[in-house]
Amino acid sequence: MAESDINYNLAHFVASYGKTSQIPASTCPEVCFVGRSNVGKSSIMNKLFGRKGLVKVSSTPGKTANVNFFEADGIHFVDLPGYGFAQRSKSERDRWARLIGEFLDSPRSFNLIVSLVDIRHDPSKLDFEMVEYLREGGFNFVVALTKADKLSRSQQMKQLASIRKQLGLSGDRIFITSSQTGAGIDELKCRISSACLEEDGDTESVPDNA
């Protein structure tokens, strides 16, 4: 499917939920974004939507404390709380972990999950745990390496190969992105179209524990 099959100009905020019990059941394809609190998740989503301020970008990592839903052209885009920000209280971090876990354990469409990892660093323990959770759960997922504009092209390729090996991913599961230059955004759009628009695209995306 071509990226133009989804009109991202229609993107708008839908709702924010602090508890999974508040979240309505899936009624349309869903794409979820998950990653560390300072990985640039909001910036990548804004670049995807072509809107600078739709997904709030905070100067304070760990600000996103709820599950936030956006919609574009009949597809829900789910912004999950960032994980692993040490300067938040343990009770807050525990709540966010429960919120993420309960959401991913719920019986939703989960057409695609985009796990974001900072290309400048080796994956953290939590990054490893997230990718393993998605793999073991049978989710349809990709890993998007963020902040590629901070590295030279040769450094990007070196880190891509290293992180792919560390996470044990095939080449089609991982790619480079930048919210500054737009690198990888077309690739992300193609992955989303394939997962959400192709016939029976979500057949295998519902996790085994749903």
C-alpha cells in the first residue's frame, strides 16, 4: 500500500485515559507507539502527522502519564506513556508500567506496535524487555531508531547493525528515523498502511494472551 492511502492531515486528538478500565474497546485499526520517556516519541508522531504541536512535546521527559489516542482517516494512533525516567517517583513509574502492561495485555486490534529506541545508545534493559515482550506475545511490531540526525551516516549504519544484532531482529523489523530530517517517516507510513489497510492485515497481530 502506498503511504498516501492514509490522509495524515486528518489527524486529531481523541481522548486521554489514566486507567485501562476507562479505555473503550477497539473499533478500528490501531497503531501503538512505545519507548523510553526521552526517546522522541512525540516528535516522531508529530512528524508522521505533519503537525508540529498535535502530540505535546515536553521539555521534561516522563511528562506523558496517560494513554493518549489520536485518529487519522479511521485509524487510531496510541501514544503510550514513556518508561524508565528515573527522576519521577517510584509510585508514578510503577503506575505507568502497570498502565502499559495492562493495555498491551488487553484484547485490542494491535495492528502495529512501533517500539522506539534512541540510535545514539545501546538499547537499555527496558528496551530489551519491551522487544522481548512484543516478540513473545506475537505482536506485529517494528523498531524505529530515533534521533538519527544526531549521527553521521556512517555512525547511523554502524549503530543500526549493532542494535539489530543486540535485539536479535531481522533487517525488515528495524529502521532509522529522524523527526528533524524526516528520515524513515515514509518507511513508517508504509509499515502502517501495510498493517492497517491490507485485507486481513491484523489477522496475526492479536497477541496470544488476548
